[in-house]
Amino acid sequence: MSNSCKEFSISENVKNISRFVDGESYYNNLEDRFNIPWRMTLERKNYQCGFYLRCEKEECEARKWSIETEYTLKLVSQNGKSLMKNSKYTFEKPKSYGWINFLSWKELESDYVVDDSIVVEAHVKIINILDSPCTETRAQKTFLFNHTVRNISRIKKRSNYYTNVETHFKIPWKIQIQRINGFFGVFLRCEKQRFDSKSWAIEVEYVLTLKSSNGQRLSLTGTTTFNEPTGYGYEKFIRWDDMERKYAINDSIVIEARVKIMKMTGFEDLPPNVKLSGIVIPVGDREYSMEEWMELAFGC
């Protein structure tokens, strides 16, 4: 689809600048423009202020898309001072793009922050949008699971919350929520155990998403390789109070993991799967087949 003169702007007043810690990012709410969700990201990392434009158009296994853009990111102070930078980028998946060192954090606080706040703006021109069928025919090992977390306010400080285990491609997975140092952390966990010193590895791409029943969502992506029972994700996904204020409805949120398995090693000589049909084992509020229970219990 060809585009002409598709331009838009988004703006946000970011408050409480002084409480930002190293590694923290701030995301404004999603804003739809031309049926595409966008947001901005302000980040404090290694004494620098990072500033990014983020496209949140969701990936689809059946189609490929690209959005060619020209954009300007701008800081605006109440004292009348402003700083802006221009760039071009073609988005082909949900991603942030901009400047890791837009300016130093010290300069931001001394020259631009007034009353502990700063206005951030993004001015975007869409040059072209392509949305075409995917030509990739290779079968992908992908899966999606989500979970509604109720009574989110009852999760205590310095504690963790875990979803029930779900088995996908004979591997047990779950999602972990962490509340530490005022942040909402989210992690994808692989729960496959090691036995008889046999090594294995699972290379994955993943998207972790926080959702609200009012349509707001926040997604962060990552890649990692699991070779033991552990979790990977983001310990500073969002401020806990921002999560409660922006995403919790009736004290509930939805967390989601979308996972693509890129490569598996150490599974080649596993014995053929033996079907034990008809046998169901209850665990908590779920029921597992004998195959699933054996995988969870013994990692076989």
C-alpha cells in the first residue's frame, strides 16, 4: 500500500524524572495512528538519556510488513529550551529505534527538567507501508500462552508470582512476576530439568506482554538460550505503581508470552514418545496427560 502525506505527532509530559534509576525506561500509552500503534520510550542508562520511537504493530507468522518512516524526536522544557534530532527507519517488527545517547542525564536534569518533569514529542512521517503474504514456508515452533493475574495488589514487596506450568513442544514453561525495588519484573521461565549430566539447549526469541482489559499493552522482546531451569526477561519492565495505575483493572492484569523456538540441541536421541492415552493426572486446578506429567516430573 502506497502512502502520501501520512504524518502524525504524539506528546507526553513525563513526571518524576528525579526518581529514574539506571536501567529504567518510561513508556507512554499506546497511540493508534493510521491503524498502527506507536509509543515513545525515555531511558536512563549508563549516565545517558536514551530516547526512542517504538512501533508496536504485532508480528504475524503468515504475513510480513514494513513501515518506512522519517521522524523527529524532541525534548521540550517549560523554560522554553528544546532539543530535537531527526532520523529515518523502516520498521519490520515491533521495535524501538532512536538514540541511546540523546543527551547526558546530567544535562537533561540541569538544562531541561522543570518541576521534575519534561515534555517528550515524536513527529513522524510515514513514507511507505508494505503488507504482503509471508513467503517463508519453513515450519516454526511457536507458541503463545497468557494468564490473568488477579489480586495483583496482594503481591508483596520483594516477592515472586508464578503461573502454572504449560507444556509446549514437550518442554515445560511458565511466566514469573517479580516485585522488587518498586519495579514490576517479568520473566519467561523454562522448567526443563537436567538428568544424567545430559546437556541440552533451547534457543528462543520471545515477546513478553503486559495487558489491560481497557486495550492498553506493553511488550518487550528478547532472545536467549536456555540450558538449565531458569528465567530471562526484564527486572525493570515498568514501575509497580505505573503498572497498577495504567494497566490494572479491578486489581487484575493479563501477562502473555509469545515464544519462537529457533533451535533445539540435545534432544536428538530422545526415545520415541509413547502415547499413554486416557490417563489424566490432576495437579492444582489443571489436568495433565500422562505424557505431560512425565515431562514435568522427569524432563524426559
